[in-house]
Amino acid sequence: MFLREMTEELERQTLSPYAALSADSRGRQRPMEPCQIRTCYQRDIDRILHSKSFRRLMHKTQVFLQPEGDHYRTRMTHTLEVVRISRTIARGLRLNEDLTEAIALGHDLGHTPFGHAGERVLNEILPGGFRHNEQSLRVVDRLEKGGEGLNLCYEVRRGILCHTGPDRAETLEGQIVRVADKIAYINHDIDDAMRGGIIYPLDIPLDISQVLGFDHGGRINTLTGDVIQASQGKGEIVQSPACGQAMARLRQFMFEAVYHNPLAKGEESKAQDMIARLFEFYQQNPDDLPPDYQDIRAREGVDRAVCDYIAGMTDNYAVAKYSEAFIPLAWSVK
């Protein structure tokens, strides 16, 4: 018996009836010979972790553009925090931790440079709009490995797509990532906003803190434990009314105090202008797109190829390409 088969049998014996067993996966778009060591979901973890798009997350903005200091979150650290919260919830509910981790690792692969500012401008420009969850699925299906894609399992792909937006993932593991994403970003954005002097601890409404906790660790511990307790024995991932309402109000507070605060977002218009001008430049000069995107241009059109190229850029690479396109070489800052 291969190690993979032993792990699959262990899942059958120990996981909840609600868990998505790796042996019961609906499979991949293209058949692959099973690994002797890893389950299909463990294999997907490795395929995502070793992808170029995953490595680029370390140089993509989470909320703050070019913050001064080494301790602010990036899209990579956000992803890792989502992984840990997700696995903790999955373990508490005896669900499949490997599937949960694979979804969490891949959920933001399609995020643009400059955070949601970049997403908003691409959504305005691209015919049909742009949504980062759909782009994340496109990355793993179409863009990685020179257009071959990562060929992930159905359950991982659906979890990535449904981590935000109107549709809910079929698996509870996918539903876990959806709530863990919110728990992670609300709380680490509070931490970063306090580090940047945008808000202070006493700015958080007292009645919210009395429910969720008064510090970063306390809030995450409360929210994570609440999801585990509220979802026990249920075929869906839920929060208690008290914690769900408090988190919704905390999220609203963050929109008012941070996400729309000029001190935190004052540079966004410049970043959006760069993205818009880069899009126009490559529309007019599609031969300047890298070879990997010429096939997309031939099959799906210039706009789609330009969007894929820009969405995959890191913040610094976008600035460099903007400088290359619009700033005379003698004036460029090295």
C-alpha cells in the first residue's frame, strides 16, 4: 500500500462525515498519474507553493502602498495568515486540512499590483470587468507554467473561485477559507493601520471589543473559536450571531476609518493612473507584450492579454514598466 493510500484511509477513519475526502475528489481537468506519496490535495499545495504567481505575492501590496517599515503585510503574508486560520478551523471541525490549505494558498494568486486599487481600475477598463477571484482561477487554470496551468483538483479550483463573490463553495473547506480570509484581513489591517498611526486602539468601538477582544490575538482567537463552535455538527460554515454581527460592524468601521482614509489611501489615484496608462500603452503596442502573452493575444484578444500581464505584475515591476514606457531614460530613477 502506498503512503497516499494509507493517508486516504486515515481520512476515512478520522475525518468528519462532512469532510471532503481526497480519495473522493472529482479530479482534474487533465488526468494525472496519482502520486505514491501525496494525496491529490497535498499535491496541489505543492503545485501552488512552487508556482511563479505565488512567489510574486511577496511583492504585492495588501493595503498600504510602499509603507515605511518592514512589518507591514504583503499579499504573501496575508495568504499565510489565511492558511493558518483556515487550518485551525478545519482541524477543529475534523475537516480536510490539506484541501483547506491548498485553497487558501491559491485564493489571491490573481490579485493585481497596488491591492484593490489595481483591481478597481482593471474592473473599469476590461470589457466584462475584472474580479480577482476569477483571475486567481484563471492563473491556476490558464496562465501558470507557460499557459499549461497547474491542473488542480476541482475542489481546490472551486474553493479559489468562491472565496469571495456571490457563489459559495460546495465543500466546507472552501467555505472555511472564505470566512478565514475576512478574519485575517480585518485584523491584520487593524494592526497595520495602528502601526501607521491611522487609527489607535481606543478608536475601535468599545461594544465591538467587548465581544471580539481588545487586541489582535484576542480578536483572532475569539473569531476562530466561534466559527468552530458555531459550525459543529452542521453542513455549513457559520458564525454565531453575536460574533458575526460584531465582525460585520468591525469591517464597516475599517472602511470608514482606514480603507477610505486619505492618510492610508492618498497615493491610490497615482497607482490607478499608472495601471490605466500601462493598459493603454500595451493596447497600442501589443508587440511589446512578453512571448507568454502573445498566445493569449492570438486566442482571446489584446485586452485579455494586456489584463493578464498587468494583473500578474508586482508593485515594483509595474512602476518599472511604467517608467520604461513613459519616462525618458536619462530621467529614470535607479
